[in-house]
Amino acid sequence: MKRTPDLDRIASAQLQRPQGVVLKGQFTDVLRSPKGKIKGVCLQTETATYAIKLPKYLRPVLVRELTPGDFVQVWAYCEAERWRGINILPLAEPEQSALQARWQTRDTVSRPAPNQVETATAPESPALHPKPLCVQVCRKGTCFKRGGRQIMESLETVTAADPSLQHVSVEGVGCLKACKKGPNLKLSNAKKVISGVTPENAIALVAKHA
């Protein structure tokens, strides 16, 4: 497949993306633009409160599935002194209870105030987690007709249910320039478009590269 300048730039940006971390804490407020548009999430952890911008496809989650006060985990990285999120999920009940217990035993003076938002420095001692992986599934033209939607649904179901794949996000995208070989998908940690994908081998591919 002939590569285009746009694909080369996307691949280069993905390779240069800083190593992400998982931030766990309480969703305190929605991050909005000066015009009031939803842009991301304000997350209070044990050490600071982070203003994290989310990609467009994740922003509706803040309205549909989460409310301020919920405990969540956000896959994020710091770039150009700004935090950018890759995925966000509710925190599992055991982790939520453990986090709340730790907070209750800490001196309340040492807890960060909600308006003290961290925008530049990295967390002091985050646990290391697998590098976030984004699976881009073509949902245009023949790819969509040949099973693009079913592939997305299968991947979303599996990644949501499997704890070992919680660092994997699934995104529907436009044409990947391989229509005759579709359905197609692309992994953020690989340069090539993968063609002839089915719901079954898509899951195997993601598990292999995750």
C-alpha cells in the first residue's frame, strides 16, 4: 500500500508519544473550554488534581456514564506541559474502597485542594502500566459493509471485560486507504494497516500486540 504524507505524520506522532501512566482518583468536575464546551476531566488523586484533555470520542462518556464524585482511572501522558488522556474507565470496587480508605487515614491538610490543578509536572510515583494501545477500525465504505461495525463491537466488549486489556481503547476512523482488502484496522504501536480482519482474528491481534 502506498503511504501518504498524512499517514506518515500520524505514525511518526504515535511513535514519539511519551510513555503514558495510569492516574487513579476521583472525577471532581468536567474540564470545559472558555466557551463552555466539554474538553476533558478534572481528576483528584492522592497527590494532586489534574486537568486532563480527552479525545473527542471519549468526551460523551463524561455525560452518559460518569458523574462528579465517581472514582475512575485515566490513561494519560504529559505533553507540552498539558495532560492528555487516552482512555477513562470507572475504578473497580476493590480499588475504589482501598483508595478511599487511604484518603481517610491521611491528614486532610496534606490532601490537595480541588482548585490546585496540576497541569505540567508528572505524578511523583505512579505505578508502571502497559503502554496504552489504540485500535483504529475503519468504518467507511466497503469496510463498514464487510463487518467494520461487528469488529468494533467485538473489540469493545472484550477489552471492557478483560482486566489485562484495560489499557486498550477502540476508535472508529475514516478510510485507511486499503478498501479492496478490507475490513481494515490499525494499531497505534504499528506502522502498517492490517487488512482482511474478522471479529475473531481482530481480538487475537489485539491480544498479541497488547
